[in-house]
Amino acid sequence: MNSRMRILASTAAVATAAVGLAACGGSDDEGSGGGGGGESASSVTVLSSLPLQGASKDQLAAMVNGIKLALDENGGKAGSVSVKYQSLDDSTAQAGKWDPTQTGANARKAVSDKSVVAYIGEFNSGASQISMPVLNQAGIAQVSPANTAVGLTTDEPGAESGEPQKYAPTGKKTYMRIVPRDTIQGQALLATLKKEGCTKVAVANDQETYGAGLAKVMGLKAQEAGITITSNTGVQPDAANFRAYAAKIKGEGADCFVFSGVTANGAAQIYKDVDAAIPGVKLYGPDGVCESGLTNPGKGGLPKALAERFKCTVATLELKSYPGGNEFLTAYTKAYNDDAPDPYAIYGYEAMKLILDTIEKGGPEKANRAGVLEGLLATKDRDSALGKYGFDENGDTTLTAYGLYEVGDDGNPKFAEQIEATATR
Amino acid sequence: MATNTPAAGPRARRFPLLNDQGRERAGQWALIILLLALPVYYGISDLTGDQGNLSRLATNLFEGVSNGTILALIAVGYTLVYGIIELINFAHGDVFMIGSFVSVGLFGTLGLTLATGPLGVVVGLLVCLIVAMVVTGSLNVLIERVAYRPLRDAPKLAPLITAVGFSFILQNVGLLWLGGSPKSIPDLIRAQETIATVLGVEISRADIVAIAVAVPLMIAITLFISRSRMGKAMRATAQDPDAARLMGIKVDSTISLTFMLGGMLAGAAGLLYALYQTNVWYFQGFQAGLLAFTAAVMGGIGNLRGAVAGGLIIGCIQQIADNRIGTQWTPAIVFAYLILIMVFRPRGLFGEQTREAG
Amino acid sequence: MATFDSVMQRPVGPRGMTVSTIAAIAIVAFAIVFPLFFDPLSGFLGTSIQALAYVVMALGLNVVVGFAGLLDLGYVAFFAIGAYTTGWVMSGFYGEANIHVFVTSTVEALPGIHMNFLLVLVIAALLCAVAGVVIGLPTLRLRGDYIAIVTLAFGEIIRVFAINGPEIRPFGENYPLTQGKQSITPIDQIDLPFLEPLNSILSLRGYYWVILGIVLVCLFVVLRLRDSRIGRAWIALREDEVAAASMGIPLVKTKLLAYLVGGAMGGLSGAFLGPFIQVVNADQFAFSFSIFILAMVILGGLGSVWGAVIGALVLTFVNNYLIPDVLNGVPGALGLDFQFSDLGFGVFGFLLVIVMILRPQGLFPERRRAIELTEGLDGPPGGPPMGATPAPTTTRGEA
């Protein structure tokens, strides 16, 4: 008993001393690792961190396809710099979805691998909250192909206190996103509702950072837009069905319904139950549900009769109408034999394409963390598969044009018209 | 083996608590008050409020019952398996999910679409029902052979982990089969079409189909277990496997039969769920399984009637909570009810008749 | 009762003690220098930290399930409470409040409640001990698997509260209970007295040594408890509740103490994982997590302290390292166009089944149980009803 105590005590002492040593060692490492900005290289790495397992795996497989397509088109090079790509998984088998620990590990992996100059990710806004401060301290450029949460880049209404400063401990921006934030999408949805003659709107959200955030933004701006939101309910994606909920919003007199969330969180079920309870109700959704998986009955989407009354907003316009979009569509169809790619494929594609073009423009001497970051942040008026855009001072895309999509004859979302939306405070 | 006297089995330990008659009776009353609390409260508030009648409450309860039948079918599978080998079969919910997926696959194979005539739909669905039941029944037997039988002499919790393992495997099968998002399927029975309105309650086709399939199945299983020779063997095995073996009952095949029956009911529930919800998802088995397990325990695990009652009660609590309080709180209310029931009736609603206590 | 006596005898000689002591010193020494072999930010080191945090939880759950025989399916509740403690008092979550207790100047300037990590550990352990008792109370009259469902129900209720936390504001508009499925982030880095604050972005080694310290303390506590009066009471309770009660063991106190100890350890681990993961999010606290920890305890060997340690290490490395990092590259290396990650949880499930079938007693069975099984006694009460032929055990080593 006594001897054990002594062992433990000495162990603790050794551990304490070691912790002290590590603290010093740690700060030494930062000099060589984090600051690896000055060197140039002829071979660099781009990492992506996306939840490849579980409910969202189909969308993510499409996104990884898009990323690979962009790299293959360039022959694995950006000018004279050869680019390696590694796809990391931020989900685990046990959780079946993105996992905070795994996300942190991916970000640290990017930091410790000196050849990494850019990081594509995360898919979930919640995950980016973890990787952003880590990558920020190492000065690695992070391009998110999917995050829309307001607080990641701005302190506009909808952001929490301390956002976005807490994600950039160094005070310098390292994060950019190529999708517009929810402030803009919320306005676009409200503009649509107004235009379509909705008066009383019921909103359901999936309680996640994206869905709940967007619903909150809509709630804040509804009055301004002349829309009455009768209720905003957080729903459990794993509930058996939403018939009782539908009966409740029927009692509130709702004539339009918005589901703010992603397809994987029970979107089809809730649209169907609401439709059954309120015949002729108009159904709306954001880009999280604007995909063939929800709209195409052949892919397990909504039935045709219901899809006719469904419209959704996406930050892309008709792909065929501008050169970049058309090119992407042709290339994707050729490479994967799929002429209606998941919307996320194009964001993956553009994220990689943007990084490759930036590296090429900077040349080998700027093929390092600092150089790539500087180049990416300076992006202005870029002609891309998404249209013409650049980054503003927060790292947000300047794209504000939203496309309103309806369901076409083939069951896939079809571009209907353009909605202009702006972020007002 | 000399020390393994029958009297030292699990049954002998029960007596000190069962003798407590007064507490038992008080618990019974508390339980009745508890179960009636929600409907009575909302009934009074409906009558005194601007509603003025009980049709909303009646709708809640009716939909609760029709939802609950599906849960009850799954719960019976849990309870049968628990009754015979005292295993919480965590893979059972996922067997139910496979039942849904098989039925949905068959819709395509048989060419069942919205355009199919009523006769075609009825015949087609009967074929689906039979195939789904056969597939899930066999699957359940297979799981028992591979994952539980080798562990029959192992520490009690070992098969719990293989059950979890199989649950993961089946979920992965479902994920590869139909992808990660919930899939909408053709609404063959026009599920939410109202066919009659009784006392302000709209009765939809889905409600009728669910009750029309589930009730006969539950009667059939009850009769099978109480009347048939094989049912008698099951009850004997459940009561005392060693004695049953000595009496010439083939314990292994009786256990297989139990898994077969449980799996078949899960398959039927799978088809009903698909028709009722018109949506299937690889993860549906997890939540449904959790609730069905709760239903089985609430009713008194190992007891058939209890499982059915538990399923119906949970269905009603869910509907009332969804409609009145908010869907986001529903699981908490269901589980709070479970805890309270356990506090007042530690063996569940129909607890006495289980093998452990009997 | 002859068998009872033979079970209760502990064949541990003084010579055995010295051998195991030397082994323990060697293992501890290795564990201390272990991170020096890796890059300070290596993914493997991160997984090791995770694994050690789960060791603490497995040790705690083993007290409840393994020692006292109370099947707990809601252990995630303690992880949640522990982690939320750090969210409440170690972050800027309550930005209106400005409370700083024993923190260094870096954190001093930030809004919110910021307390020293050691204090947070104590608070988390206390909160979870209380929660353990609260969860334990309704299960006192219950037996066997009824306990399982009530604990499961508590776990789910706590998850629902975590998800709906933003709606619950008992202490004013600016003080929601949780942030729901949106994250509370960042959590302060661990800051120990007399040392510079750790920084997981620069080096993980500090975090490793902190959790190793917590593991060692918990191991010591659990081993002492196991061999103490209360430990023997737990095991008597597990083996036969009625007999234990008639021998004068206070059932209520003994059971609640098991929940209390198990809960406190879950809280410690949760309070460590908060700052390590840097985020607290309701999605982390799903039922499957309880099952994950339970699988560690059973896979390791129910009731065996070293089994819980091994089970936690093995399963964490499979889940967080083997499947995502190692096996993911296999199809590519073989030239197959196929995403291994599609099979992630199927493989995890398959491994659970295989290991359990090959080693039904677990990887490192409890010595007492190994003796029972080799001597042909029946299992624990409520155990395998068809225990006709006892399975052979091959391992009986346990320090």
C-alpha cells in the first residue's frame, strides 16, 4: 500500500516535469511547423475533411468525385507544382456521422504535415467550428464547400456572441467559403415566400447548426418581409412521423411550409405528412433539400403530385447558362456517367479548382501556406463553375444570386428563376 | 454442477418483494392515475377551451393506437426472445428495418406502382408480406445460430455485444442498399386518404391496414403459443430449459422457432411501416427498436400481452406529446413515463405473469 | 455455501505482488515516455488520448456493471454532464457573466465563466456523482434488465435536454442550458497550476500526460475499492442479492455507492474531453455511445479492471484509427475502386461479433469469474439459463 503510494507520487512528479518540458517543446515546434510559410516547394498537398460514413455518405461521395475531377482535369498539377490530394474522413463508424474528435485530429494532421497548403472542409458548420481555430493558428487556408452558418464569418444577426472572432485566434482570416451564408439564403427564401403569396408560414428545422441557424435568420427578418411565421419548431429526425405536428400547424392556419434542414434529417417524411394534413399547401426548402434525392421519385424522393408544389433555393443558377457551369456539367457527365450531379459535386469541384488555379497563379515560389492563403484571399471576379465571384473581407463569397428551383419533368430540380437577395442588418 | 440446485435459480430470490401487498396495490392505483394523467388533462383543457369537444384528443388516441400496433409487433419479437433466452436482442430493430427494405425491393420486382389496380395491390402486398416475413424470420434464425448460440454458456452480457455487432452489420447492409437518406416509396395504399370520420376522428386507410394486419397476426401468435404443441414447448423452455430438455423437448430448435416467429413479426411490421410512413431509412430500426424494447419492458418483459399494451401506450403518449407539447420533447416524455411506471410497478404492467416471477 | 467460500478466497501471494508491481512500474514508465516517440501533433497520439479518456469511462462503468452487476445502458449521461460542466464554466458560453477563478492572464481577459481545470474536474465529478445517485434511486427496487432500461431512459432524457437546451433558460435570457446541436466552442485549454497553459494546437503531449494522470488515479481508486469492504459487498450483491442482504450488506447504500463512483469517473472523463475536443455538442451524447463504452467493458472482460483498460484501448483504436486511417487505404492500395468507409460500421460490428465468439469471457477475464468457469460453477444470478457445459477459460492472469 505504502510502496504503491510512493510509486504514484513519483509518477506524478515525473509526469509534471514532463508536462513542463512539453510546454516548452511545443512552442519551439511552432516556429518551424506553423510558420513554414517562407519555403517553397514543387510538390504540395491538399487535404479534404468530410464525413464519408453514415447518413450523408452519398452527398459526400459526390463531393469527393467533384474534387477528384478538378484535380484529374489538371493532370494532378497546378502549373509546375504537382499537387497531391488526400481525402480524410471526419466521421467514425461508431457515431455514423461527423465526430468532433476526428475533426480535431484531421485539422492537427494538416498542421503537422508540412506539405499541406490548403484544406477543403468541413462539410458541417459545427465541424468547422473545431477545425477553424486549429488551422488558423497554423496559417493554413481553409476553403469550405458547404458551410453556411452565419457566425463562422460575420457577427450579423443569427451569430452567437463571440463569433466570428473566436474562430480566428491569430486575428488573421484563414477561412473562406464558396457558398453564401444563411443571411442571404434566409432573405432569398423570404423573398420567394412573399412573391408566391404566402401569408402564414410554418417553419420546421432539424435543430442542427445549418437548419436551426437558417430558421432563426428567417424568423428575424420575417416581419420586415411582410411574412407571418406561425411557428418555428425543431423536429427530431428520428421521430416515427410528423402527423401530429402537421395537425398542429394546420390548426395554426399555415398556408405555406418551409423545412429548414437537410434531406437526411427526415425531409421527405415531414413534407408528405404536412401535405396530407393541409391539402394544397405550398412547400419550400433551402439548398439542403434541393437535390434529386428528395425531388426524384425514382431516387426515393417525393411523389410527383407533391413535388409539383415544392420549390427550393440554391446559390447556383442554371448550369448550362454560363460557360463554367456548362464545362463542369460536360466533364462530370463524361467522368461519372451522371448528367444530374448532386449539387454538392459542383462545390467540391470548385473548391479544388479554386485552390489549383491559385497555386498555378502564384507559381512554385508561392506554393506554400502563406502564399496560397494570400492568393486565395485575394480572389476577385473569378469565372467559375458557380458563376463569377470573389471573397469579401470576411472570407464570404460575393455571390448573392439565388436560383429558385422547381421540380422538372425528369424529377430533378430545374432552374426556374433568379432571386436577388442581399444581407441587411 | 452439484451446486446448481433448482431452488437457487433466479425465481427463488423474488419472494421478499412480492409479498409486499400494500405497496403493490398503491402502485397499481398510482399507475392508473399516471397513465390517465395526460389524456384527462388535455381532455379537460379541450372541453373548457375554444375546442369544446374531445375530437382532437380522440384523434390523438386513435392515431396513437394505429401507430402503436407497429411498435407492438416489434415489441412482441423482443419479448419472445427475452422470455426464452433472457437476451435483449439489440439486432431486432434492424431485422425490422431489413423487413421494410425487402418489401420495398419487392414493390419494384412485382411492378407495384401507383397505377396498379386495387386487386393487384392487395395480391401484391400479400406476396410482399409473406416474402418479407420469411426473409426476416430466416435472418433472425441465422443471427441466433451465428451470434447467440455459440455464446449460450458464456457470461450473460456477451451475447448483448454480439447483438450490437449484428445491429451494426445490418445497418451497414441497409446503408449500402438504399443509401444514407430516408427514401420515399410509392404510396400504394394512398395511406393518408380519409375513408371515414367517426366522432370527429378521421380514419385513414393506413390506420385500417395497420390494424387489419397487426391484430390478426397478434391473435395468431397468441393462439400458437398458448394452444399448439410447439407453443407449449416454447413456454416450457422459457420456464426451465434444463427441465424442458429432460422432458424431451428439443431446446435448440425451440429457440430457433422463437427467433423465427419474432423475426416474422418484425418483417410484417417492416412492411406495415413502409406502407404507413411511405418512407424507409436504414436507421429506422434503431429508434423503432429502442421504443419497442421500451414497450416490451413497460408491459413486463417476457409477457406477450404486456408487449402489445406497452406498444399501444407508447404510441398514444407519442401522439399526444407530438401534437400538444412539441415533437422535440417526445422522447423525453416517453422515457419519463417509462421510469415512472418502473417506479410504481417494478415488473412492468403485466409483470407477474412473466417467467421470472411465475 | 461451500462454493461461496471458495469464490471469496483470493489466491494472491506476496510473491505475486512483487512481480505484478514490477510489471506495473514498467507499464507506467512506458506509458509516460510513450508520447515522446511521436510527433507532438500526431494522429496516433490524439487517438491515444481519446483511448485513455475512454479508459476512465470504462473503469467507471465497470464498477457499476462489472462489480455491482447493475446493467447501465445510460452511461453517456455522465459524459454529457461532465462535458457540459466545461461548457458552462470553462468557456465564453455565458458571455454576460464575467467570472474568473484561478486562471492565467490569457483567459482572464475573455468574457464568460472561466475556472481552473482542477476545480472543474472536482465540480464535474461532484455533479456526476449526484446524477449517479439520482439515476440510481428509481432502480433500487428493480432487478436485472429492468435496471438497464431505466438507466437507458435517463440517458435519453438527458440527451433530449441537451438537444433542447437553448429553450431552457432557468437563470435568465442569456443563460440557456446548452447550445443544443450547435456547439459550445471553444472550451478553454487545460491550465494547471505552476505550468504554462496547454495548447492542443501546438502539442498534444501535455493533454496526454494529464489524462494519463487521471487514468492512474482512477485505476488506483478502482483497485483499492475492489479489494476493500465495499468492493466485496458489490461483488456479493452481484452474485446474489438476497444472500448479500441477509448477510447484512446494506443494499441501498451499496448500490448507490456504485452509481456514485461510476458516475464521478464518467464526469472526470467528460470534463477532460471537453477541453480536449474543444467543443460540446448534443450530438455527442447518443445512446450508441453508452453501448460503445459497455462494449469496451464486456469485450475486455466484465468485472476485470485490466480488462476494462484493454477493452477501451482496443475498441478506440479500432474505431478511431484502424478503420478510418489504416483500412481506408487498403482498397486503394489493392487498386480497387471502392470506398472502404462505406463499410465502416459493418466492419466494427463484425469485429465485435468475432471477438466475442472467440473469447466469450472477454479478452482479460476477471480472475474470480475465470475460477468460477473453470470449476464448473454456474454463472452469476440471472446468468445463462442453459449453462449445461461450462466454457473453458484459458486466461487467468490478473494483477
